[in-house]
Amino acid sequence: MLRLNLLRVSAVVRSPSHFSAHPIQAKQRPAMGSLSYTTSSKPSSGDKLLFRQLFEKESSTYTYLLADVSHPDKPALLIDPVDKTVERDLSLVKELGLKLIYAMNTHVHADHVTGTGLIKSKVPGVQSIISKASKSKADLLVEAGDKIYFGDLFLEVRGTPGHTLGCVTYVTGDGPNQPQPRMAFTGDALLIRGCGRTDFQGGSSHELYKSIFTLPKETLIYPAHDYKGFTVSTVGEEMLYNPRLTKDEETFKNIMENLNLPYPKMIDVAVPANMVCGLQDFSAKQVEAVSN
Ligand SMILES: [Fe+2]
């Protein structure tokens, strides 16, 4: 059975962004809707949401582009960008006439370097976002319950620790003008028919088991990775078919302790770079500028 650990809002996060009319806001999580079950992989949001799922093949990472195209400025954000595909992502943003305002991560990745640093150096004004619990640096640190607005659309932040201490899931808003079904960007907390490993970065199978969230069954699941070619799932599907999370906690812990996975090959490079979520390139550039 999937369970939800509802984290309470502990602080208001105010966006210093001069762009968004709606700053990041901390708010009590609204009650879940009770929509009928569907397996549709196409969220309907009228003509507001532009959504693209992008893939980086070396680390099998998905980057997500979301924008409010009904807003005059077409504000956009990227979730989990990868350094190697920043050029592609930014050309797409440009081609579509979007204004990128946020580059955000679901957690401190260990298998690739985030693209936030490169993005910030190429697109002035973009702000990096990561959870406060990750203990990383970023322009904006978010907590469970916070809302991240881009135009009239928003993402809610939910705490889903266990793969790492600071993992969060970003979920599209609950409201009449927000995408339906809702879309959950789960990072590595919940993968399609799997979940992230729990043996590094403060991981804990107990925490992961507790923190895997419940949302309406029709909620679309968009993970940070897929290694088999799957692109999307739903909460309902994972409740039925996820081979790990359908087990009781003891069995789940046992599975996670016996995965015998190799040491993550990028961890020693990726984690230090990702702990500064985009800020390292900025300071490097500034140092360069001063010394040249
Ligand atoms: Fe990860």
C-alpha cells in the first residue's frame, strides 16, 4: 500500500523574482480531489500548459519543460535539467518563444551534473530551485507545501524523502485552471515500476516507504529516470504493479537492502557539483571575470 507522509509547512518562501506576478508561496496542502480513474497520458489544461518530456540518454534522465503559454510572457521552468543537454533545452525554449524563469531539481542527483549552472550562465535572470532539506545551495530553497508559480499555473512541493534526505516531488496545482489529471514529477522517489536506491545520500528505505505519496489514482507520474523506455505512469498503476512498493514494509526494506547495486560511478563528481545547484558556475564566472 502506498502511504503519504504529509509534511507540514514550516516557513513561507518568498520569491525574489521580479518576473512572476505570483511569488512562491507556502500554503496548507489542499484536500485531494476525487476524480475518476483514467490512464490517459495527456493532461488536459485547456490552452494554458505547454509540456515537453525531454531525455538525456547517458544517464537516462528525463527533463521536463513546463510553460504557461496563455500568459503574455509565456513563463517556463525546467525540472531536472542535465548539463549535457542544456543547449538542446535552451534552443527549444527559444524556438517556442518561452521565457525561462526557473531551473529546478527534485533532489541532489548522483548520476549526472545538473544543468542549472550552465542555464544560469546562459540565461540571466533564471533562478535555481531545490529543497531546503537537501542542504544544498540554490537561489530558492523550497519546502513541502510551497507553491511555485509560473504565470497562472503552479507546482506544489511535497516532501518525499528516502532516496535522499531532501527529495521532493513537484505536483501541478489543484484548481479549475490547472492541468487535469494532475502531474507529479517524482524525481527518483517513485520510478515506473521501481523506486530510487536508498543506500547513499542519507537514503533510508524506512523513510522512502513512509514518504511515498498518495494522490488521486489518475495522477500522472513523471519520474526523473527510466531505463526501459517507459515515459509515464499513474498512481493507480503503481499501486497495482510496482513490484517494490506494493510489498509490506519489512519485505520492501529487505528488497532495498539486497539490491547489490554498484557504487554510482558519477557520484563523486555529480554530488559536489549538484550541492551548489547552479551557483558554482556563477561564482566561477565572477572569479574569472575578476582575474581576467
Ligand atoms: Fe537520484
